[in-house]
Amino acid sequence: MYKGFSSELFVPYMDPDENWYFKSYMDAGEFGLGATAMSLMPLNDCPRYAHYVDGVFVSSDGKPYVQPNMICVFERYAGDIGWRHSEIPVNGFEIKEARAKVTLVARMQHQDANGERTTYQNVYQIPNQEEMSSPLVSENVIGVVHDHFITYHLDMDIDDTNNTLVKVHLVKEETLPGIEILRIKTCVMVHHGIPSHSVPGGFPCNAIVSSSFDLKPVNFFESNPILRAAPFFEKDLPVCRPAASS
């Protein structure tokens, strides 16, 4: 991948009241999701061995400024198997081989002002309880049901600029001859959206909602690239010990 970032955050509120129906925030598209990013705290936001990257931003007067520890990069091993192969023993010779699954993680944390203040923005005097379209979560406080749609900008240069986009879930579609369905052998750029639905059922502390998507190569590798990775042995695994008392 040549470049990948979250490009837009769209938050529509589902309340026909005149105080809510017109609100649909494009926080990242208009304000910039990077501007709401916060410095990461070592050991809390990222593991001990993570590498931190500073961020350079532009202020309202055009001057650059640096924010420390905006991104952390680390390898994560959870004991999962990336590849395994075994064969039926022949003449007592048993073949077993495996490779560990190691994931490269790049992490950033942002504090969206609207998201942090959602509960307090929802506070206003309720004129008529029978006309409410959102549930009452506390005295004179309603929780407006709303969605979050995050769009990711992905500029794909896998080994070269001649890439092909393939959908996983294909449906039959009648098309005219000559109409190009997917871009083939070109520099592929994708805008992929991830939705999440917020309901006030967990007020005042909502549970964490996780969303993700995968990018998988199709007819790209001539052989299994994980075979070039060395297998793990017991001496290679990290050992956690308590810190020495002072």
C-alpha cells in the first residue's frame, strides 16, 4: 500500500426534532481527523517495545508544529498459527512444520470533540415527553440514536502500480458488452466505508464497538511467502518477569 488513511467521518442523528434533523457531521472531511489525534501514552496505549512516530501538523496561520507520539508501530504475536504443514509418516519419518502469525500494527488514537461531548450535547429541556423519538436515559436527558460512518482512503501500490481490484462478495449484475466492471492492471484507489450504530442502551458508559476490514492478495504470490520466515523456538518467545524491587 502506497498510502492509507481515514478520510471522512459521517455522523447522522436519527431524531426528526428540529434541533437534530439537520445535523450530520463530516468531522474528518471538514476539520481533519488528524487534528483531533492525541499523543499516545507508553504502556497504556501501546506495548513496551513499540516505536513511536511524531506527527507534523499545520496551524491556522500555516505554520507547522510537531505533536509527539502520535503513531506507534509494533509487532504483535498472540500465539496464532500463520501456516502449518504435516504429512503422513513414511517409514517412521514424520514431517511437521509451522510458522507463527506475527502482525505489524500501526496505531493512532483521536479524540473527536463531538464524540466526547455527545452526552452533554443531548442535554436540553424536554417540552413534551410523549413526542420524544429518542429514549430518556436520565432526568431531562435523551440519548439520540446515531450512526458513525468512517471512510478510508486506500492507495494501493502492491509491488507495482499495476493492481487489480477484486470483490469478495459478488452478485449477478446485467451489464452491456464492453462495460468495465473492475479496474484491471492500473493504480487502484479505494474509498471503503465502515458503519457503526450507536444506541443509548449502555448510558452512561457504552461498550466498545469494533469494526474492521481485510485486504487479501488474489493470484499475487507464486509461493507461500511465510515459508521464508524462521520457525519460533522456545528461546525466541518473550519471558515476562516482575520488576526488581528497589
